[in-house]
Amino acid sequence: MSILYIVLVMLMPSPSASQCHFHRPRVAGFSREGDILIGAVIAAHADRVFPGTAYTALPAPISCQKFHFQNYQRIQGMVFALREINENPHLLSNLTLGYRIYDSCTVLQRTLDGTFWMLTEQDQPMPNYRCQESPRLAAIIGDSASTRSIIMAHLLGRYKIPQVSYFSTSPLLSDRNQFPSFFRTIPSDDFQSRGLAQLVIHFGWAWVGLLAVDSDYGRQVIQILQKELVQAGVCIAFSENILTSQVDRNAFHIVQVIKNSKATAIVIISADYDMAPVVDEIVRQNVTAKVWIGSEGWATSTFFPMEKYAGALVGSLGFAIHSGDMPGFTEYLSSVHPSKSPGDTLIRTFWEEAFGCKWLGQETLFSSMDNNTNPCSGVEKFSSLRVNYNDVTDLRVTYNIYSAVYAIALALQDLISCKPGEGPFLNGNCANITHFQSWQLLHYVKSVRFQSEFGTEAVFDENGNPPARYDIINWQLSPHGTVQHVMVGSYDPSTPSGQHLLINVSAIQWADGGTQVPLSVCSPSCPPGFRKITIPGEPVCCFQCVLCPQGEISNHSESISCIHCSWDKWPNSRQDQCIAKNTEFLGYEEPLGAILAAISLFLSSFPIFVLGLFHYFRDTPIVRANNRALSYHLLLSIMLCFLCSWSFIGYPAPEKCLLRQAAFGIIFAFCVSCILAKTIMVVIAFKATKPNSDFRRWVGPKLSYLIIGCGTVTQICLCLLWLIVYPPFMVNNIHTNPGKIIIECNEGSPIAFWCMLGYLGLLASISFIVAFLARHLPGNFNEAKCITFSMLAFLSVWLAFIPTYLSSKGKYMVAMEVFAILSSSSALLFCIFSPTCYILLLRPDMNTKQFLMGRER
């Protein structure tokens, strides 16, 4: 509707000079004459009431409501700046600046009415019309809201009249094609939106609610803010609009959404007067424990620092435009009086509201006044005021207006200072200060680069924006129970990367009174040792925490994946760091290894003892009958069998892995071959006693050595082939027990290993069969019986070893093989030599040839 209105304005023909007065409602503003005028549209009231329209008569004027003391201070800031300039002999000497100020009451229609009133300089303004020939209006300051400034900028840009806003932040206004004459003394929301996003990210808030007024200002900020937050991985819990078309601003619905959301951090993009109904509803529904993050539209507002709102708003954080200094402004505010400003139509309303009185014979805009109100005397003291009108500790928006006035004044000064022939216009011409065109002043406003003696900086970039810098404000509870704004940081995009946002976290007072930053997350943070799993249908910030799989860790919070530990490390019990795995092998230091080594050493002494015993009784019949040479070889081999178990105990070095199984196989092959030779020689010796027996030629040591040699050499060949083709090697086994590194020997070729054992089984089986068949040979001492039992025990041990060995892991597998070696070797020693030792030591009477031949009992 407002855009259509502007189009109609553009198309309306210009009436003649005799048509200065049309039947239109009068526009009520106030002014002070001067050689050059500066206009201003400033909302002195924060709300309004639209009259009912029956369309049978002209609509009644809009009723302005809620006089805003802080806004009136801003109006006085403009008047103060103009007074300073007029009294400055070095700035615009011989010229007096006047003003025209209009109260828009935050209404688009009144903003347009006030703009036309300044352009036409008539109490009954008409679009596209001006009665005066002299262009006394230099520029217009205003408005505060972006939507109203956009309407003004469309109109003023058509005539190239400079417009300087003090509080409009919409990025749309930076478009020079649409708004060629627009400037502002407040940064664009492009900077604020990114700053708000960085503030949210800085505190780690991942689940954030957004609340924005349904205007160009709110929509633009929310659009940029959402983009920045989403790119940073922050999720939007909800996004609601403050509906300005509704009296209550849709407050009940908004507060219900806030209460039902788990989001603690709520970003609010709004002006203070639009946010006020929402805050009232927040207090009514007792919404607490929220962190309100405010835009510059309300972050330093004085609407709310009252005891009523303390519980709801304490702990809030917000962006505020950088404050400035206005020397002498405090004294000026205290000097304001109706008698000194007869043209100021707002000062009487201010006086009535500030001092709680009523001017006799004057109508008030506030129906709340009753007949008991004291009359205003005009001698009331400003020292008794408890309103924010005379509070100059936080001159932010007022300082922006102050700077805007100086920017226009400095542009006028540059226009005056132009030297003929060196001017910026055609042929070096300069503009005439008494008849300059608006586009000529616009040229100088664009190039303003000046800092006044009071520190006022007037600088605009190519888009009409000032340097961006914000203060970060924290709402804190004062000792008196009121809310105060405390600066806790700053945001300056011009600083080096990484230093844009500076915050003193320790200076922040949170809503709960603590120093811990409140959390605002959809799901609790996943601690180290866990990873995040997204919930189907939910935003990425809503997730479940799942323990990392076995063997993996996450060493920081909010991990989305777990990482594997290196092969030599293993997660600790909390799965948040990798620790070195314990190594495992059958060592001499641990009890099992030490016991087996001691048993091996102890048992190896028995063959030596028996060997000594046999050597001592070497000439006795029983030792001779046992084939003394073979017995010696067998006892030595059994001793080596006991000792070879040592090669399986201790750290499995590569050379030990290479030789231990081969040494075991060859030694046992030699041992079993000795038993086989012994068995065969027993049979041959018995057969050779018969007359004319052919076995006599086999009696002697040659056959024995041949059997031993063939049996042992075959095993040696198998082992050499194994070591050459598939040699065993040391390996770190990390798969059998994930929490340990089992240092073991890989046999290289399992087939070769089992072939080696199978060959030993073959030799033992042959020996068993031969001995079993010879067990009934005559004689009181038949060694074949002993060999039969020894081979039976030997085979039993190794047959039991196979399944047990295959089912064992790590050091227990090695221990099982050592146990099998010791058991089988002990069986051979006991079964073969215990009967002989018994006779030698305990029954020497049986150590005779007659007894051995069975001729004696």
C-alpha cells in the first residue's frame, strides 16, 4: 500500500503557485527558522491508536500514545547540535541553521506526512509541490525504523535530497541504485547479523530460538543471521514473528513457543516498543532461565529497566551502537523550559509526563490524567526527575543524531568553502549556498571526512554506511534493584581476523546469578568416549550419545565419529584416550613360565642321574642286556627333550622363533628313533639266539645307528625344507585378545608344523607296534613291554595335546606345548628306565644273567 502511494505521488502533476492550499489535514510539527533548514522525523511517542473509519467522513487523526522520554532526549540532541554549530564561529559563519522536527509516532502514514510537510513547507502539505522558490531545506534526518526510512528514501531519492538516518539498519538501504541519497550514522545489519552469530557461536549455543519483528528490519537481520548460524552448525529451534499488525504483537503465542522449547538462548530482533508486549507476557507467564540476546533496537532501551522486568531480563546480552561524548549536553537538558521553546509542541507533554502535572487550559494526549493532577507551575526542578530523559551515561542513538547533524553541517561547510574554478561541478563551478541544488549538497555529503573538535566523526563509505563498531551490553541487576547496562565486550569487524569479538566473560551476570555460561542445546553434550548419532526426522543438533565401539575412542566432546587406536594401543575404560597395550608372552618372570622352566630343569637331571647309574653298572647283565650304547643315546636325547622346552619360554625373539620348533622336532625324532632302534634290536637279539638264524648278522651297533640316522635325518630334511620355504617368524598378535599384544611365533606354514608332528607320531606308532608284538618274548625282563607302555603314554600325551593346543591362545598355547614336551619326555624316561633302575638300586639279586633269561625265580 505504501509503495502504491509513492507511485501516485510521482505521477501527480505539479499545481500552480496559486494552488498553495488544499483541503488536507493540518500537520503538527515544530520548527525554528534559519537560513538553511535541517528536517528530522523522530518518533517521540512509542505507540499509537488508529481511529475507526466508517468511510462517511474524513478519518480522524491518529492518536499518539506512550510518550518516550529517551526519544525526546534524542530530539533535544538534534537541537543541541544545531545550537553548537550556530555558536561555532569556524563552522558555517554568517549562516544560521534552523530545523523542522516531526513526531512520526512509529506510523508509516505520519512518516510520509512529516516528509511532505518538510518538502512543501506548508501546514497542509501536498505531494510533489513546493511554494517557496528558495531551497532552504538541506537534508532530512530520520527515521528510526528501517521500514519508515525506506519509504522516506524512495521519496527523497527521487529529488536527490540527502537523508541521514540515525537508527535504520536494514541492509536494503545500502543499495545505491534504489536509495542514491540515503546515509546513516549507524552500521548496517550486515555487520550486526554476523556479530550476533559470532556471539552465539562464542558461547557454544547450538540450539537457538529466533524472534523478529515482521518488518524489513527484522526480516533482513533474521535472514542473514540464520545463514551465518546454519553455516556454523547451529540449529534453529524456532523462528517467530512479532506481528505489528496486532495490538498484543502475538505475544501469547510467542511466549508459549518459548516456554515449550528447550532452547535457552533466544535472539530477539526488534525495536523496544514492539517488543514491550512480548516482555509483559514473559513476565506474566513467569518465563525464566532464558538468555535474551538483543539487537541494537532494544539492547540499551530504557523501556524495561524497571523492577517489574528485572527477573525476566537480567542476564540478557545485546549489541549496542558505540557510544560517544557530547560535552555540555547534561547542562543543556536541564535548561529546557516551555518558555524558551515556544515552537516546541512536545515540550508541554514532556513536562506533564516528567513532573506529573498538567498545564491549565491545555489538553493532554494522555487520558490517564485525572482531575486530581497538580497544575504545572514551570518552576519544577530537573533534579527531582527519575526518568531517563536526563540520563547521559548511555548516549548512543542520541549521539548518532548529533553526528548526523554535524555530517550535514560539514557538507554545507565544504560547499561554502569551494573555490571558483576548482569546484567539483561542470567547468569547475561551485554551488551557491543561497541557491544550491539538493544534488550538489549530496555530492559533499558523500565525501564528508572530518572529525570535529568534540570528537564527532562524520565518515560515510560508498554505500552511505559509517564504520561498524558495536559494544556488547549485559543487563545486570544494580544494588538498588534496577536493571543497568554494563559493557562487557565489543565487536569490530575492521580488526584482524579472530579479534572481531572480544568478551570479558567474567564480567557477565547471568540470569541465575552464576558465572557458568548457560547451556542452550537440543541434546546434552556427548562426553569423550561417546559419539553423536542423529535422530531421524530431527535437526542435526538433536542427537543421541552412543558409546564408541570396542577398540575405538573419542577424545573430545561432541565427537561425530570415533577413531581407532594404533595397533599397539587400546582404549582405556572410559574410551576417551588410547593407552599402551599390555604385552603377553610366556616369560621367565611370570609364575607359569618360571614353574615350567624350573620343572624342565629339574626333570632334565633325572636322565643325567640314570645315565650316571647306567655308566656305574655298565658291566652288569641288565645294563648290557638293555643295549648300553642305545640307552646312553636315548638318555641323552630325553635330557635334550626336557631342555628344549626352554626354547619356548622367554621373549620370542626372531631367532628363537626360527629354531625352536625345528629343534624340538629333530630332538624328539632322534629320541623316538633311538626307541625304535632299541625295540627292533630287542626282537633281533631274541631271534638271533635260535640256531642257524639269519638275524645274527644284524646283531651289532650298525643297524641301530642306521635306524637312528634314517629316522633323524628324515626329520632334519623336513625341518630344513620348512625353514627355507616358510620360515617361522615373530608376530605381534593383536586379534586374539584386543586388549593385549600377544608376542608369539607364527609357524610360517601350519602344514609343515603338523607334518613334523605327524612324522614323530609315525615313528612312535611304529615303535609301539613293534614293541607290542614283541611283548610276549620269553624272559623275566622283557624291555619290549616297557617300550610298549612308554609309546602308549607318548602317543596319548600328543593325541591329547592336539585339541588342547588348537583351543589355546597366546601364552597358554605355548605352555600347553611345553607341558606336552615335559609329559611325553617324563613318560619315556619313567616307562623305559624305571624297571632297570629298580633292579640296579633295590634288587641287585635280580641283576644276573640267569634271572634275565628266566632260569631263576
